[in-house]
Amino acid sequence: MSDLLVAIGLFFVIEGLVYALAPSFIRKMAEELPLISDRQMRSFGLGAIGLGVFIVWMIRG
């Protein structure tokens, strides 16, 4: 359970860094989101999940 809380905390740190360091980039990306198809977003999401699982597996393995 503590690992899950650490992971959530790190997620918020990384997310906060992006907003703090590049707010104009975030606004531009938000404007671009409606132009990306559902299929592309789903593929990117699945790729990110796969990469995340791989990283955790490498660290824990």
C-alpha cells in the first residue's frame, strides 16, 4: 500500500513540474486534444501503460 501512495505522490510531483515549468505548452496541448482521434489517444494510453509496467517490472524484477 505504501508503494501505491509513493507512486501517486510521484505522479503529482511530475505533473506539477510540467504545469510549473511549461504552462504555455500545457495550454497549447489542451487546444490540440480535440484534433487527436480516439484511436490515437487510446493507442498512446496503452503504450504508456505498457512502458510503465515494463519500467516497474525492470526495477522490481
